[in-house]
Amino acid sequence: MAPPLPTGEPVPDDGRLPAQALARLRRQPFGAYVHVPFCASRCGYCDFNTYAPAELAGATTGAYLDAVLAEVALARRVVEEAPPLSTVFFGGGTPTMLAAADMVKILDSLRETFGLSPEAEVTTEANPESVDAESLRALRVGGFNRISFGMQSAVPHVLATLDRAHTVGRVAEAVDEARRAGFTDLSVDLIYGTPGESVADWRTSVEAAIALRPEHISAYALIVEPGTRLAAQISRGQLPAPDDDDQAAKYELADELLGGSGFEWYEVSNWSRGQGHPSRHNLSYWLGHDWWGFGPGAHSHVGGVRWWNVKHPNAYAARLAAGSTPAAGREVLDAASSQLERVMLHTRLRQGLPVEWLSLDARGEVETLMAQGLVEPDALRQGSVVLTRNGRLLADLVVRRLTDH
């Protein structure tokens, strides 16, 4: 079960934003996130806002499409002078559970409503089994130029533990189909630390991902979220809990293998081939840019105001059909909250955190972190806090130490 939404403060029925937020919107890049909450089945580790067919209680993809288009129209009324979209990202769930034609309709609506910058990055996530050569061609012709495949592992028993539906060989087939459809910017996602996964298993997965020659690879430590099937299996003793030392060793191995194959880390869990293929949409989150999140449970951020939509597709569609915002609540970030987020997010990036953004006490803490091997000395001499590999393993600790002052 997905975690509950925060409470926040009420949102006006028409979704209007404070004037100061709209003024800030025009000063930095603007993106769109489209949340597609449908999945063929729910993976045991997943706590995202997703719904398998049996959980939809009458919701349909047709009603979802109409509702998203209605939210696009609402967004236009709220942000009349937004800059053209620099990034668009379809996430989920499994966005490619929608027909390719419906995904293109949503993209067309965003393009016609806000415009796309000439070099806009337009991404969709996809499970390998949820696409084929025909749907990939339709997506590429329709304007999508980047695709991110949920690979997770190249070892059958690990995929089974994660409740993944695709076979090992299907990932390579999907990548080949995407290449032939004209995609030149591909990403694959991996998960490490699954119960029963050996270091050799993990090496197999990383090497298989590299062999696909994607432009981008993400590797995330498995987190056992309360309320998931995996959490229940672990609590009953059916599976062992992930081990911190094991996950650290697997992160180090991934960084070694990826670094030796032409990939460079640009965020703690993300590597791109050279410096030309980061996920620009995800970078916009970490850099504090603005985006409107469309769809059930989607989060948005514009000019220091963050809000989140109601979660169930039926409730989402009903609000928009009634002419109301689907937002369940919002918060206006104060200076202290904005500073905390800025430090937390920039610390995770290869470009680093400017030392000048820190308090005097925190600047003193940076010297201690460098002495402990968690911060790169050369970057610090140039005025930035950049994590070493050990620092990346302890990124949360570093952030706490920088923000406790």
C-alpha cells in the first residue's frame, strides 16, 4: 500500500497559485511529470501509487486520459505565462500500459498548451514486456525521444523474488526494438540488495546492463517499505532483510564496473555515458526547478509552492469532471525548508554543493568530513562539497551533519 499523502493546507478549488510563485516560475526551467498509475500486477517491493486491474474499482484508461487532459487545461489557466516545457517525463506505475496513441495525445496536449523547447527531453518509463516494436515506433514518431526500461536484474531468481514479469532475454529485445524505432537515448534501472542476491548475481546484472550499451544506468538499493508484500515476507521470516554491508559492497562494485566502462556518476544513484546523457528531468528535481505533476497522486512544485493530487484514479477524475483542482493539499516552503532541501539535494550531485551556501558552523564541519574521506579535497579547494565514493555510501549522514548546524 502506498504511503499516505501529507496533510498540508487546502488548495483553492480553481488551483490558483500565489502571485509570488507565478513570478518565480518565469525565472527558471519548467517541466511536466505525467503519473500513469496502472500496472499489470504489483511488484512485491513497490509502494508507489499504482493499481493492478483488480484494484481499479471501475477506473478505466479512457477516463484517466480525459482527466489528465482536463488537468492540462486547468494548469494552463493557473500558469498562463509559463515558459515552454524543457522536460516531460511519463512515470508510474507503468506508463506503457496506456496505448501509445493515448500517450501521444497527452504529449500533444502538453505541447499545444505550453510548447516544448527545441531541445526538450521527453521520457517514458517502460517495463520490457509492456512494449513492442510497433508501440515503440509510435512513441518515437509521436515525439518521445528517451525511454527508461525497468530491468532491475539479469538473474532469474532475483527477478522472481522481486515479482518482475519479464524474462532476462526480454530486456535486450526491448532495447534492440527501441534502437530500431529511432531512440538514441536509453536508460535501464537496476536494484541491488534483493534477498538471496549474491555479489556474483549483482555483477552479472551490472555487466548485462553495460552490455546493452545504454546511455544511462540507474542503480538503487532495495528499500523494504512498510505495507508491501516484501515487508510481510521478511517479517514472517520467509526472506532475509537486506544487509547494509552487502548493499554497500554492491554499490562499490557497480561504481567500479560502470566507471571502467565509460559511465560517470552525476547523482548518487545515477550514471551516464560521459557527461552528455544525464536524466535532465530528474536533474530538474535535484536542482529545485519547477514542474507540474499530472495524474493521480502526482506532486508538483512551482515557485516555492508544492502540492499533491488525490491518489485514486476515480477520485482524481471526479474532481476534474466537477471543474475542481485534483490537488489534495499543498505547502508553501519557507526559507529554512528551502535551504534544507537545497543542501540535501545538491549534496547528492557530482557538481556538488557550493560551500558558500552553508552556515559558518557547517563550513567547519566540511573540513571534518574531508578528513574522514567523505568529501573530495580537490573540489573543496574549488569551493564545492563533492562526495567521495565512501561519502556517497553515507550521503544521508553527510547531509545530516551539514544541516544540523
